[in-house]
Amino acid sequence: MLSQLAAGFITSSQSRDVRRAARSWQRRATGAPALVRYFHDPADPHSQLAVRMLPALAARYRITLENHLVPPPDQAAAPDAQRLAAWSRRDAALLAGTYNLPAAPSEPTDTEDTATTAAMRAGAALRRRLGHYLGATFHFEGEWFWGLDRLHYLEQRLAAEKLDRAPGAPLLAPVRDITLAGPQNAGRGRILNFFLSFRSPYTYLAVPRARALAHHYGSELRLRFVLPMVMRGLPVPLAKRLYILRDAKREADRLGLPFGCVADPVGPGVERGLAVLHHAIQAGTGAAFCESFLRGVFAEGIDAATDKGLYRMAARAGIAPHDVAASLADSSWRAIAEYNRQDLLAAGLWGVPSFRLDDGPALWGQDRLWAIEKMLCETA
């Protein structure tokens, strides 16, 4: 109950607006500048894209822009550094092409340079104190914005504070979402592998659109469930959990999805849900149950660790009580989850939601479904 109350407060639009108003009043009352801090990791390809926006950002808005060097995230926040680095290069190249920006190699960093080392230590300490762990991040009055993907949210905040020098379109519009405008059944015979976790709020945001993509383009949506990172022995620091919750909330608002009444299913809730999902996939109701479960735990506060909660989420996906009971008595889902995890690692990723069209390149993130749609249309 305490966890649910905390999540509700963290994701509450009302409490967010109160915090914004308080910080805005404090800035105006003291005559302080509107301070935007940017944290730059020279080894990070996403930072190489974000840093290019600084001159335009400073010219467009009446802000003081403060730049800080930071090292890569530590192992607790990024436990698979090698795969993270490889994915970052691929993903940054994808974004650069989308925004018509030239891709840039990572900056060489002389870690033996005393001044650079000191600057990175100071930047890392400030980033940690303010509550984040990544490079390519912007911070304004208590809120964080990662990379080009979230720059439009920062611009919305600055415009709402009337800090823009002249009204107009944002410097970077949000990366386009799926349109379902391509030829129907263009993806017939294709397999859309969807790697998912029942503790991932981003998976919840992805499910309705992944289902819509597969339906419109005639592809098979293959659900590839894995255990959450924390249940695989990988740490998820508090700063990371808080940022994910807040970021998922604003993305849910953009997508028109309810979010915030969270009943964390970690542990028994996840295991029971995956047992049912495993059988539901075989019965053809996997996608419906997946959407019902995730909506239940991230938007409706339904406790998946209880029979009442789990049976309720199963029932609205068309799964009978006796089928739920039979699923819970079968532990074969564990071997499938491990097989999926190994397949995800082999594809070069470790986190969810991730997507792979047939044996093509794997994409990570609910905000990369537009790229999957592009692949489906290009092969039509």
C-alpha cells in the first residue's frame, strides 16, 4: 500500500504542477536566472547529438545554460556496459538519420588529464545529487530530460514559463510515432518479436501499439517474455526507478494511456503473471492478457500476487478460472523466459521492451516502434 501511495504521488500531475509552480515562484521572487544544466558524456553517442542543440537552445530561450562533463553511468545503473555502448552507437545513428543530423564519432577523452578528471568528478557528483545517472541529460527546475527524444518536453516547460524569445515550433518535434498509414498486410509473413517484462512500465506503453502494428500490417506478434532485471540479479538504483516512473507518466499522457496507480508485481506477481501468459500465448490470448495485466498493475493498482487480482485480469482477457489454475501449476514458463533472455542477449540487447523484425536488427524502447513500422513499409 505504501509503495502504491508513493508511486501515485511521484506520478501525480497535481503534485507535479505544485512543484513546478513553487520552483517558478522561487526563481521569480529571487531574480535568479532560468537555469538549464546539461550533462555531457564525451564517450556517449547520444551526448554527441544532444550537445549540438545547445547553441540553438540558448538562442531560442531566455535561459542560462550550464554545461557539465560526466563519466559514463556506473555499473549499478548500466550493468551491461559493452552492449549499452554498441546499442548507443546504433541508436544514435538511427536518430541522426531521422533528424537529418550528421552522425559523429565519440569524442576521445584523455582520462589522464587532471582538469578533465576533476571536471568529471564534479559533474558526476552534481548529477547524482540532482538525481540522475546518464549523460545526454538536461535538468531544469527539478525535472530531467534525456537526449533528443525528450528535448521537446524541455521546450514545452520553457515555453510554459514564457522563456521563449519568440513563439514558434519547437527546435525538435517529437520523433514521429506509428501512423498505420502504410499498406495493409504489408508485413504478412513477417514475425515481430516483442521482448517484454511484466515489471516494465515502458512495456505497458508499448503493448497497444505493438498489437496495432501487427494487426494492421498482418505480421505475427511473437511475445518473448523475460524476468525483470531485478529478478535476474541486476540492480535498479533508486534514481533510475524514479526517473523511469516520471518519464513513463509523461509518455503515457502523450499516448493517452492511464498511468500511475501502480501495484508493483515484482516477485510472485510477475511469476504468476508469466505462468498465465505462457499458456495464454499457446491459446491465442497472450496479447490480450499481456495488455490486461500491464494495465492492471500500472494504471489500476491491481495486485497480481493475489488470486482476486490475477483472476480478474485474466477474465477480461477471456481466460477462464480453470485455465488460470492450470497455468499456475505449471512452471515450464521459466525455461521459456531464460531462452528468451539468451536470445535477447544474442541480439545485442538486455533491456525491455525490445523489438526485432524477423532476424533484423534489434531495437530497444517503446519510442522506437516507428522504426519497426518503417521497416514493415519498406519491405512492402
